[in-house]
Amino acid sequence: MTDLYPLALRLDGRPVLVVGGGAVASRRVPALLSAGAAVTVVSPELTPTLHGLADAGRIRWERRRFAESDVDGTWLVQVAVDDPAAAAAVSAAAEERRVFCVRADDRTAATAWTPAVTRRGPVTVAVLGGGDPRRAVATRDAIAAFLAGWTGAAASATAATAPESHPGGRVALVGAGPGDPELITVKGRRLLAEADVVVADRLAPGLLLDEIRPDAEVVDAAKNPYGPARTQEEINQILVDRARQGKAVVRLKGGDPFVFGRGGEEVIACAEAGVPVTVVPGVTSAIAVPGGASVPVTHRGVAHEFTVVSGHLAPDDPESLVNWPALAATHGTLVVLMGLKNLAAITAALLTHGRDAGSPAAVIQEGTTANERVVEAPLAELAETVREAGIRPPAIVVVGSVVRALKR
């Protein structure tokens, strides 16, 4: 084979076609979106994560099989199907139209390859291993370790080249942080690099999936609010089954595993099955998302306490365990996770029980990411302001004087 010509693509606003809506597409789409591409996915079905991106308007979904005309006007095609005949038809259409095509099923039949990638701030490292993905990953990890100043560069490279054996298997619950892929912990990133199986949440930073071993299995365990989702029982069983196969399993969860993440249920399921489990805490979105938007949850002379609650259930829901009257009476900061759908009911409950109608409040969508949006309004006007702005999940609600504390 002749040498490859390395090239970095500027895809901002340019149409990119992804054919297939399974696990491979879930791994590739986040990097395309991060590059600003206008992504169209053609597939009869989507994983829950991709379904969530389609519902949010981040990707366009054509719910059908591929047609040759889908390639017209595109700058790049990513084939993410496991049917060789279907993949060949896509790459043939791309070849005819002189559009570069990446093949997940057969790199030798592709006109473009995706390198092993790591990102450190403005630096992106992309490595091609001459057709050997393990070599590419090992080299990439050694460079990433050097850039990060880690002392375990050689160990990381060795792990990527030849993952350790895990007799009986093990599970690690890894908090991936609030959205920015650089906010995962060093330990979390190391375990992710060693994983045989990654069971990923919808809220886990998608770009992290671009850095795992190419032979690692990715299981989409997204829980779309009021949409397609795996049950918690299914997820628990997947963790146990893969670990019993002797595999190193990472349960990659947005934020922190134990902050409304059902991490406790997964630990119990593993323990009852006799599967060793490690918990790697993550940067919780309850503090990091407001902080990233210059809203400190505490501030000297402004707030000496903060409370984090789930807004998944409305205040009048008989199953809700939140004491809304008590929260309304506090002077501290209130942070509500998963409360967007019930925002009108939540603000009404706070006002009814005595919270000042003029209390500063904010809703932060997709905090710490390039898609972050912040809407501010007095508490009494917050729900309507958010509705008019078209804010969508994931979003965090903050109520309290800290919203204005740094705005002098």
C-alpha cells in the first residue's frame, strides 16, 4: 500500500453523511459535531444517544435505508454498518461522486481512514498506525501522556497495546464529568483506555468514545427523558454479563455516578452477582455547570449554603421526596437537575411557599461545552423565558443571588 497523505478537514457547516445508526455511528458522530459538521444520519433505527441528538436538532435523521442520491452534495461519508454489501454500495456511490468515504467494516476498501485521536485543549493528536489500530492507539496514548505530563506514559501505551487479563472480569463506574471531555479524571481516562466494554450514558461526553480502543465494545445505555431508553435492569444485567465473560467493563456516566446517576443501584447489582466494582467519582454538573457559566454556588456574603435536588418529578407528584416548602424558605442557592420539563411547576411551588418572585435565576443548557446556552430571569418569569428561548435538556436550573454575584 502506498503511503497515506495526512490531512485535517475543516467541516464547519459542511454536510457530512453517516450511514448507519448503531454503536459505530454513536462513536463517530460526536467528533463530527464537535468539528461543526452538518450531520445527516441515514438509518431505519438509531441508538438512544443518536435519537436524543436527532430530537435536539443536532443531527438530521433520515429514517430509511441508504439511497445513492444521499451522497450528493456531501463532503465526507462515514459508513457505519456491518453489512459488507450495503457498505460497498455506499462507498461505490461515494467513489462515483469523488467524495471521500470512511468504512468502519473494511478500511482496505475505504478512501479515508479515521486516526486514533486525543485532544488536549487546542492540541489535537491524530495517529495512523499503518493499518494496525492497536499500534496507532498505543502511540497516541504515549503522546497524550507526554502532553498531560503523566508519569505513566509507558504503562498507558502497554495497556493499549496489550490490555491486561481480568480473570472473572470487573466493573468500574466512571464519572465522566459535566460535558467537557477534558473534565474526566486521570483515573477515569486510564480505565477507559483499558476497557474491553464501555457502557455509555447519553450525558457522557461523546468525544471520549472517540478515544477508546478500536476493538472495545460500546453499549449505548442512554436514557432519553420521556423517549427511547434502556431500563435500569437491562443495564445492570449488561454490566454483570460482560464482567462474567472476563472483561474489563467501564460504566461511563455523565457527571458523578452517585449524583442522581443510579450508580448505587449498579453497585448493588454487581455486588449481588459477585462482580468486583470500583467507583471513580466525577466532576458533578450540579457545581461545575454553574461554575463554568460564572455562577458560583456559594459566594462570601451572598450564599453560605447550596442544595441540589432532582426535578424529574413535579412538586405535587406523590412519589417526590423533595421538601419544596423548606427549600422555598431557605436563603441559599438552589440547584435543580433534570427539572426542565417541570420548571413551571417547580417555580410555582417555590413562589407559593414564599420564595421572592424577584429572586435571580438561571437555566444553563449543555454547560461546559461549545453548545452552552445561559438564560437568566427573575424566578417568577423564568419558566416563560426558558420556553421562549427554546432551551432543551440537558439543562440545570440555579435559583439564588449567586446568579448575579459575579456580574458587576
